[in-house]
Amino acid sequence: MLGTGRKPLSDADSTIFGVVVGTAGHIDHGKSSLVRRLTGTDPDRLPEEKDRGMTIDLGFAPMKLSDGELVGIIDVPGHEKFIRNMVAGASGIDIVILVVAADDSVMPQTREHLDIMTLLGVRRGIIAINKIDLVDEDMLELVEEEVRETVSGTFLESAPLVSVSAETGEGIDELRNSVQALVRELPPRDDGGVFRLPIQRVFSSKGHGTVVTGVPTSGSVKLDDRLELLPPGLTGRVRGLQAYKVQVEKARAGHSTAINLADVDYRDLHRGMIAATPGYFSATEMVEVSLKALDGLAQPMIHRMPIRFLQGTMEAVGRLYLLDCQTVEAGQEALAQIRLDQPVVVAPGDRFVLRQTSPMVTLGGGEVLDRSRWRLKAGKDFVVDSMRRKLDALGTPAAFLTSLMHEGELEIHEASELAKRAAMTAEDVASCLDQLQEAGQIVAVSNGKWVLREGLERGGQRVLDALDHSYREDPYRISVKVLEIRDRTRLGDHFLEKVTDDLAASGKIEKMRGGRILQPGREPQFSEGEKAALESIRDHLTKQLYDPARAEDLARLIGVEQALVEKLHAFLIDRGEVIRISTDVALLAEAIPAAVKKLAELFEREGAFSASQAKDQLGTTRKFAIPLLEYLDKNGWTRRNGDRREIRQDKLQELS
């Protein structure tokens, strides 16, 4: 944030105070004339404006304060046809001068401009009753009374009211002092954060090239910085900067700024785009919003109605999808998704205005909550709850990051992606995440990756429930494949890995080799007959290490049903007592190291050996020898060279 020691614009003593003042009011009430009186600059720059005596587009002029500092004034058009341009200017202001002509009093655009200022979050202002030289005192008193009635209940209810004449200069000093007093009440805009400038004008300057102008809403930019132009995503280098037509090395939020860009053609740019720090913003056609209908709205806003979406310097056509209601009456609030016909660039907390497509009247407005990643369905509690969390967290960065993570509660979140969604710098996000970790709300997964503790606990319960479900399905089971748990819980691989690690660390599960987990101390409840059969199977596998009988043969041998043998066999695999080395072959776990030792003796005696020699050494058949040798190859115990194999001595040391 700019402090009391403000940096000079140039070698002159002038400095810029990072607050923007704007005008509002009906056409021909003298807004531009007042700006000329306050600044000495004519804000009307277009020949058509001068010819018609009417402001069509935005005008900019610096007003010098008593200590030599400059504050920018934006002059907006008053005609109803140019409301789009008015919103473009009003979106960047901190203080409004609502101008009302004494000989005309309150008119339609007076009220609409006041509504728009309210929707855009302007909270401070001054009322200037202009053209007092054209009326007597009685008329002036009536106009003042009507103005006070009009602003009653709005942010201008207690605003200073100054009577002036732009023609004669009467009251101008009082107006200037009132503006200065309000400016001093506001802190200058913080120049921290991600730089973003809604583009208001684009042109080519002879000898310089492409120039874009506007008022940065956040951050700062320096010479030689690279900026991204969105949409569509062009990039350019900052080769020159001006603030109020004075060369500067750095431009900040709240400065009316002109940026000379290299590496980009002005014909590829237009009003409504943004210039921003690369990598933080992306265009979207779906926006989540909180909105409020104007108090005087004649007809309610309805679900799926066509609208015009005005934000910053941009205007787009789309449809309004209400999510927590079907209609929005005058003065009511709602949560909605706006689906647009063209991509736009927005950030959480941005103010916007909604207008009807035809006739073009202002409907309401509100705040952007997020860029939507998918189409949202109306009437879904989880959708509404998610949006309410975001709404409640606006203005509190750490809480807003938490609200974003809640939307993907059972996911791992990367700090870099959170920074993009929240339009925050990586440093600010890192600081907030550290605070949340200290508060116990989030848990670090790895460098730059985080999970909600609440999500971790919920995911853990899902895993435990899935494990319990597997045990109920098959009481003989000891362990369950993590892949099976993943399918039951529908958790992503990386998040599931973090969950199972956390459960294992807390002693709630045990992790086994081969991607299996089990409940600590898990032992099936066997009948006496089942216990006897189990011991018979163990005894058989021990005696027939390398050529165990098939299930049906073993069942006849020990006098039980084949189905029981298969279940008990699966139980021994779950316990890790038996290892399946191929689809059809499973051996007692101790058979593997025993086989390696026997084959090591063969290798020491004969050198590289064939499959036939291995078969004879182990006293088995090819049916078991071949799968066993392939298993040993796969697990690094042996190395195959043609039709012969060698024992890997480095691996053999593990058996020592």
C-alpha cells in the first residue's frame, strides 16, 4: 500500500494519490463543465463530443490538490445510449460527484447512475447542484429537497451537497475543498497484488506503437514488465508508461494509466480486454455471482432470461441462471450463474451490472464469486452452499482460499492453481496457506500441495467404510487392494495415497506390499472345521513348496469342499503367507527365498543355468518352474540372458 512517503512522478514535486473520482448524472447537467473548472482540462476528447456538446465516451483529467498531489477525475457520459461507457468509467472510481442541474432537477439518468454507482460498490460521494446561475433561491431550495429525497437510503444520504455554477465559477472552490476532504479520508489503493488493467482505450501512437489506457484495479507495473492481454492471451512488453500524461517508471492501482506495448498490434486489441500479470487470469464464459435486483425494478428477473453483463470496461450478452430461486423481485438477492456468448475475464469480488437486452434498462448487479468450471444446476444444496461460502469469504483472502478448497474437499490443491482462481500473488497465497496450516485447517501433502483437514478426515472415513464393506462381503478377507478401495470411494489416486498414509500413521490401517491395506488385528472368525482345513492347507503347501496340488485335488486330499479350499487359499494370500506368482500358480511365501538360495547354489556350481536345470534343482515341473523363474526375473532376483539365467549377487545379499 502507498504510504505517506510517496514516490515522485518525475523530477517535479507532483505526486499521484491513488484514488479516483468520477462524475455521474443526467445528460447536459454540466458534468464535463465542472470537470473543466476543477482541473483546467477539457475531458471531451472526441470531435463529435465537441460538435454535439455531449459526452459520448470517457474523459480523464487530473485535479491538483492543495499540496500539489494529483487525483484523477473520470467524466462519464450521461445519455442513456452510453450507459455501457458510463459503467466502464464508474467501475474504476472511489468517489462520485453526482451532478444535478438546478434548472432540470432529478432526471431518469440521475436515478440510473445512482443505482449503478450503488451496484458497483461506490460508498463515498458529493452532490453538486450545478447551473445555480439559471434559477432563483426558491427553485434551488426545491431542487435540493428533491435531490435529498432521491438519495435517501443510499450511500449519498449524508453526502455533502454543494451548489455551484460551472458557468460563473460560483461554489467551485467549495466543491474542490469537499472533494479534497473526501480524498483525504480514503487510503490510496494498495498497489500490492496481481496487476490488472481493464482496457478503456486502444490506439497507435506515431513513433511509439500500441498504447492501451485505463485505471488499474490492482497491483503495479514497471517498465520492461511483460503483460498478458486477455482474451485471447497475447503478450507484450511494457516499453513506456504515463500517468495523467506524465512519464513514470511504475504505474499503480488507482492511476489513470497509459501503457505503451511492444510485440503486440493495436488492431488485435479492443476495449473490454484486460492487461495483466501473465499466468493469473483466464477467460471464461460462465461466471458465478451474487446479485441484487434494483429496488425500483418493475419486472422481476427470471431464470434463464437474456441479459447484458457489464463488468469493468467489458460488456457481454448471455443468460441468467438462478440457482437458489426462480425469480428475483425488486430489492431481492440471489445466487446465480451467468452463461455468456463470449469469453470474459473476471476475478472474485469484481462488481458488475446486469441490464436487460431489450429494452435496455438496468436490472441489478452484484459481485463475482468465481469463474465456473462447469454448468451449475439450480436447486442443488451443495452448489448453493459452496457459493455461500465464497460470498461470505469475499474480502478475507485466507477464508476465500478455504472456500475454494471446500469446493474440491476430497482433492489435493496446488498453491499455483489457488493463486489463479483467487487472483492472488503466489507470495500472498503462500502466506495465507501458512496461516491456515497453523490454524489446523489444512495439511501439507508435498511442496506446494495441500488438502483440507476436514476433507482428509472425510476421505479417511470413506476408506474405513469401504474396508469394512469388503470385510462384510467376504468374512475370510484380511487385506484389500487399494485399487478396489479407490473404485468404491471414487477418490483420486494422489488424494487416496495421502489418506491411506494418514490412516496408517494413526494406526487405523496397515499398508502391505503389493498395494494392499488391512485393518490392524484383523482375524476372521473360523469354525473348528475351517481351522482344521486351514492347517491342512498350510501343511500341504509347506511339504509341496514347488508343486502344490490344484484346489480341486487338494479338496479331495483333505476331505473338504473345493469352495472352502479356494476361500482359505485367498485368505492366506491376503495374509501374505501365500504369493500368487501367476494367474494359475501361487506358492507359500517362504518358497521364494528358498528357491533363490537353491538356484544360487546351482549358479555357483554350473554358472548360468537353463529352465530345465532350474526345474531339476527345485524338484518340480515346468508348470511351476517357468512361472517361478519369470517371477524371479520380474522382481530382480535373476537376470535372463537368452535361454539361460544368472543370479544377481547384489540382490542375493538381501537374504543374508
